[in-house]
Amino acid sequence: MSDTVQELSERFRELTGRNPDGVWSAPGRVNLIGEHTDYNEGFVLPFAIDRRTRAAVGLRTDGVIRVTSTFDDTPVEFHLSALDGARSEGQIAGWSAYPLGVAWALGQHGADLSAVAGVDIIIDSTVPVGAGLSSSAAIESSVALALNDLWSLGFSREKLAKVGQLAENEVVGAPTGIMDQSASLLGATDSAVFLDCRSLDATVVPLGLAQAELSILVMDTRVSHSHATGGYAERRAACEAGAAAMGTSSLRDVSVSDLDRAQTLLDDVTFRRVRHVITENQRVLDTVRTLNEEGPLAIGALLDASHVSMRDDFEISIPELDLAVETARANGAIGARMTGGGFGGAAIALIAHDQVSRVEVAVKQAFAARGFTEPVTFTVTPSQGAERNSAQ
Ligand code: ADP
Ligand code: MG
């Protein structure tokens, strides 16, 4: 990464005429298991990946925040004390809503935006956008960590995750949970982040992929999904209705031992939606326990069962995702599942290092045979979370 850090610093010098005060970076993420459990106050197990967003940041003396990205050379700037008003009036839009939203959200969490120094921020990234790897959390987390350091705020990483989520919810306008920011800020090398979405307690869980010589292959179907579609809202509504019918505010309070009761109380579709969430929560707990006790070679069946549950009970898979998962398994993957919200996006497979290219070839052939768009496949390595990469 040092070359890129130097290149970004050089770019900062070209644009501002001075050195940045530092370069910070934060990763995208993949969710290993625990899908549609976050908004049910359940469990998720994402990990930070080796694709990162970098932010070169330098202090200014005039209280202005000025952001530029390799997306768009045109700088966007506001006086920090004017951010709140600009947000209320809907003047913060497009990609700059992520970094500006983070500055605003730091203010909401107690930073005094009228007292801190202004900043120049230049952003670059190797996290593909819209591939389900959370380029949005990567940009939020890199900027949040940078401003936390430069403004000497002393906020914890857990608090910075909430800052990123608040920016995304209230400035970008996306109703997302806290999983992505938690993975990006709390991730560690060869580890996943076990997150309880009710208490927000996060624990780093070693994956042991390196020692077991395992890779995680992402198979991006290139079928685009949008959380704005009715499917996502319908699933959320079914979960709420199921919880209400079972006399609770959240499916977190319902466990596998309540499934018989759920079946008598709920219509077939709602029951299957509820069964997915209940069993998926249990699978996350089982995955964490299995990783700790037996290691990653033993989690394949849990990944497979998660996919079946999303395909048959939650009904959020598509033929391309099913084909990717089935082909990976038929060609030696230890386990495979779709990951992310569904209706498109990517699947992941856990594969021995030396079987990866065989699976990639087989999946591409299978897609061609069915007349599907060629998928994009690449491995991801569980990596360290957000960090400061250079002092200058
Ligand atoms: P993802 O699944 O990748 O998180 P989102 O739609 O949540 O997809 O976030 C993608 C958005 O984040 C982009 O449309 C852009 O506004 C912003 N973004 C991501 N990476 C960058 C970048 N390098 N520079 C500027 N904006 C970025
Ligand atoms: Mg996102």
C-alpha cells in the first residue's frame, strides 16, 4: 500500500500546495454469515477485506471542510459551522454526503464543529462500488478515524461506527444498520467481527484461514440489487409482523425452541420468513463456536444451510446466486452462500487455496452454459480494520 499512500500524498500536495497531516484507510467488508438478522436485533459475522479506501487529510485554518475524490475532481466545500443547516436544507448530495456526513455526525456525537480546525480531504479507493462490499462504510470509516485523530476527539471505534451509520442514515439517506461500519473499524487480520446488533457488543473472532490454507472467493453475479426495491421492505415488514404475532417487539427474542409455536400462530409465508431469521441467528452463534473449537474447515455445512434458508424460506436468492453456490460446492468448495441483502449481488465460497482457480473456471462455464452474464470472481483476505497509514 505504501506506493498508493505516497501517490495520494503527492496528489494532496498538487491540489493544496502542502503536505497532508496523514493518510488514513479503512476496508470494505464481506458478511461471512448472518443475513437479514441485523434489523431483527440479531447476530452478524462480517470481516474486513483487503480492499481499502484511503483519505489524505490536512488541517486548514479557516474552519472550512473541503472534499475531493478520485471519483470527481471538483471540490465540494462548506464551512463546518454551516454543515447542520446545509443538511437540513438538503444541500449535501452525491458522494460528498459520505465524508461531509461524517463530519456532521461527529458534531451530533459531541464534537464542537465551531471550535475544530477546517480540513482538506482527498479520497481514493480500491473497494468496488455497488458490488456489495460496502465502499460506503469504507469511505465513512476512513474519514471518521482521520477526523477523530486530527481533532483529538478520543472517540472509541464503536462510537465512530455509530457516527458512520448516522451519516449514512441522516445525510446520505440510506436506512442501513451498523454492521458495515463495525466490520470496517473493528476488523482484524484473519478474523471476523461477531456483532450483537441489539447490545452492539462486538468481538473479534479469529478465522484461522491462513493456517488452514483456505480462501474466500467472491462470485459477483453482476445482477444489480437495490435496497429500494419492494422485496427488502416486504421482508422487513414480514419480520415485524411475525414478531408482533408472537407477542414480542423483535425476532431476537424468539429462538429455535419457539418454532413449533410460531408455526401454529403464523401464516406459511410469515412463518418461513421468521424461521430464516431464527435459524440464521443460531447459525451465527454456531459458526462462532465452531470456529473457536474446531476451526474454519468445520463451518462449511453452516454456510450451506444459510444459503438454503435464504433460498427457500426467506426467498431472496436468484438463479444466478443459486448456480454460483451449487457450482462452487460441486467443484470442491467447503461451503458457499449468497451474501448481502439478496435479489442480486454476490455469493461467497470457502475453498482450499489450490482449488480456487478450478472453482472460478467452473462457475464461469456454468454461467455461460445457462446464458447468464459472466460473473466477476476474486478472492478476499480478512484484513485489519481502519488505521492510520502515515504521519505525512
Ligand atoms: P456499496 O455497496 O459499495 O456500499 P453504496 O451505494 O452503499 O454501495 O455506496 C456507494 C457510494 O459511496 C458511491 O455511489 C459513492 O457515492 C460513495 N463512494 C464510494 N467510494 C467512493 C470513492 N472512492 N469516492 C467517492 N465516493 C465514493
Ligand atoms: Mg453501502
